Amino acid sequence: MRENGLKALQTRRFKKTTDSEHGGPVAPNVLDQDFSAEQANEKWGADIS
């Protein structure tokens, strides 16, 4: 390979981007899996993933 000027590709290590060991507070589960609502616009949800 050296005679032909070829080099092997090296794989990069996985870089961890999420710190699940943070010291910040976790939001409370105020819905407690109860997604039913008496009227419109009473309960809202969002996803940031």
C-alpha cells in the first residue's frame, strides 16, 4: 500500500454529546400519564428531541 501511496482510514471514536449525569433539576411529571382533558387548550405537550 505504501508503494501505491494508499493509507488505511482510521475510524473516529464516538463522541458523547449528552450529559445525563448533570446536577440540574428534573421537571415534575404534572400530568402523571393522564392525557384526558375536560375542555380544549387545557393540556399541552411538546417534544424537543
